[in-house]
Amino acid sequence: MRRTLSAVWRNPTGRVGLILVGLVVLIALLGPLVLRFEPDQTSPNRLLGPNGTYWLGTDQFGRDVLSRMVSGAQVSLLVAVGGCALAFLVGGFLGAVAGYLRGVTDEIIMRLMDVAFAFPFLVLAIVLAFLAGSSVPMLIVIVAFTRLPQFARLMRGGVLDVMGRDYVAAARAIWGNRPAVLWRHIIPNAATPVIAYASVAIGIGVNIEAALSFLGVGVQPPAASWGAMLSDGKGYMLDAPWLTLFPGLAILLTVISFNLLADGVRDALDPSRATERETGFRRGWIRAMFAPGRAS
């Protein structure tokens, strides 16, 4: 982990993503300790613009937008990270078992993943939220279920790639098909694409939670959510644009942060990608320098 974080920090894209993700997490954790207003605290000061007292203004009920933004960050990160962690564990396990055992087990698991993958993830999430409820634990399960096929496919592909290596053949010759071969020799070396995808999946989880809350099947009032804040503020876009501007920017920056972090993690776990990218940039620069018609 220390080597991976060091490699991510040396990567410019990964460094920006790591800083932004750390900033979002820091705001979500420490924000309630320094803010003066509770997220659900109403007041007569309705639809005030950003000022010295209410830094991001107030909504139609006189609630502090900044406090609700911080509370919404907690909900979004909890749902996205929890759902992706659950999908990582369950999907990684199913993909590893399918790739290791092959045969009928592989067919059954992957056909089930194909069925789940065939549904648009947002439509699937809406149906599950409508049927199972919209509590935070249930939203975590819903995000996990929508990301499960991707993690299973990536882990299965990594396992199939590693299965052809000499050290795996040697381990299987000594230990046979014992589970220890899978857990100790195959999964640690096959999990690289799964780990790289996890950051992207967290960004998608933030989008799913915001979309469900925007449509009214996610976090229910009076709990704060970025998607619910967008839904509440869409009727005041001309009179109070800050009600939709700040939650929208928060969703955008959070998703971009995790995508940048995922790019940095991918390069850190697979240095050849960073080398190819740098080599391609240098070749493009050299070709541009010596292109016909360029002034010397």
C-alpha cells in the first residue's frame, strides 16, 4: 500500500486525484465539527444568497446550504464507498471462483453476471430502490448490485491471465486445486485491474446515489443529499441558482476526483501504461517539432 500510494503521488494525474479525494473526505469528516448550523435547522432567512453568515446561502426553508452540502457528502461517500467495497468483495470472490474452477461453475456464475449486466444500471437501481426501500444500508446494497458484474468480469479475466503463469503451475503441481493456491498465489496477482476499477466505481456510486435521491427514491427528507438538493432547487433556478449550482459542482468534482485517482492507481499498478503514455507524448512532440512546414 505504501509503494502504491508513493507511485500514485509521483503521477501528476494521480496526485491531483488523491488531493481532491482527500479534500472531499476531509470536508465530510471534519465539516460538522466546525459548522455553526445543523443540516435540518430551519430559520426565517429563506432563499438568502451567499453571505458572511451563510457562506453558501439558504434554501426555501431557511436551512444552511453549506451544512447540508457537508451532510450530503457524508451520505454520498458512505453509499458509494460501502457499495463498491461490497461489490469488490462479492464480485471479486465470484469472478475468482469462476475463473479458477471453470466448467459448469464458470458458466453459471458468468451467465448470471451477464443477465445483471444486460440491464442499464440506473434503471436497475431505480427498480431495486422502489422494491427494497431507500434506507442508507439498502442504497449500499443497490450500488453493490449494480457494480457486481463489472468486478466479477475483471477478476475472472485477471485469474484466467494468471492461471497460465509458471509459478501458478508449480503451486498447483505441489498443492493441487486447494483453495490456498487461489488465495495466496492467484488473487493477489490478478486483482490489479479490479483495484484500479474500484476508484471509477466509487465515482459511479456517487452518481447513482445522487440520481436516486434526485428522483425521490433515494435518501428521504429531511436527510440531506446532493441529489435531493438538486431536486429541491430546480424550481428556484432563476431566483436562487445557488441551490442547484453548489450541489451540482460537488457531484461533478467528486466524480472527476475519483476518476483521476483511478487513472493514477492504474498507472501505479501497471508502470508500462505510464511509460507508454510518456513515450507517446515525447514522440508526438518530436514529430511536431520536425513536421514539414514548421518554422525553425
